Amino acid sequence: MASTIAQELQDAFLSTVHESQEIALTAIKTWVETVQSFTPAIPSIPMPVIDRLPKPHQLVENGYDFAEKLLASQRKFTVEALKAAAPLLPGEGSDN
């Protein structure tokens, strides 16, 4: 029962986060459209070094890829640490 309540709370939290993200994206898109409608085009300035830098979406993808790997590594470590400590944990015993 406790895990069901915990899962329901997690689902509700994630749903709220998703809804707020959708609202933020709509606001950003509206803001961009509004600003574009009265902002003159910015002339392109040649900058050779800029072409070698990662694009913003690449930075985000790389950052999240790294975070996923780090989180997976931490999860594995924590599970193994709990298994190693299981004999000392109340109600766990040595058969886990």
C-alpha cells in the first residue's frame, strides 16, 4: 500500500511538472513570436571559431547523457551498497 501511495504521489508530481513545462514552453513561443514581429534581423558577423563550438542543443544532449550515466552509476553503487549492508539492516537477514 505504501508503494502505491508513493507511486501515486510521484505520478502526480511528474504530471504537475509536465503541465508547468508545457505552460512555460507556450509562454516562450509566444514571447519569441512577439519579439520577432518587431525586432529587425541581426546581420551575420563572420566568426570562424563559432563554427567549431557545440550548438546549444548539443550541449544539452551531452549534459543529459552524462547525467543519465552518472545517475545509473550511482544507482548501481547504492543497490550494491545496500546488498553489502543487508545483514546489518533490520528485517533484511542474509538471504537477500
